[in-house]
Amino acid sequence: MAKWQAKKQVEVKRLYRSDKDKWLGGVCGGIGEYFEVDSTLVRLLWIALTLVSFGFGIIAYIIAWIIIPKNPHMRRNPASAGARASKHGS
């Protein structure tokens, strides 16, 4: 057996706020991307949690918005952001 072996690169999956699938802070979109489920399902579950827990979901969302970092690998195209702003702006 060889004295050295090639180390396998283990890709660590990290939770980030989504930059491409967001309504407010990108928390539900990021959770959807992390678990590979539709973000609409995550949003519906979050709303259900909020209604059942008498508003605790709102506090949990704000905490998650603060704690979960933005995805450093996904940056929005400034040209598309400007086009969206001009469509809704004036």
C-alpha cells in the first residue's frame, strides 16, 4: 500500500440566504436550496408555524435573517437589478 493516499475533497454543504430566490431576506429561499425543496413549500410551512405559534415564526425569521449569512458565491447581476428597479420605479 502506498505511503500516501489522495485525500478526497469532501464538499461541505452550507446554509446561506438566497440571493436569487428571495422575497424579504432570502431565508426561506436559502433553506429551500439547502434541503433541495421548493422555496414555496418552505414559505408555506413558515407561515403555518407563525400562525400556530402565535407569531413566533416572525421572531424566528428575523433571527434567521441576522444569523444566516448571504451566499458569497451568488451575486446578482447589477444590470438585471437596474432593469427591475426601472420597471417598478417610475
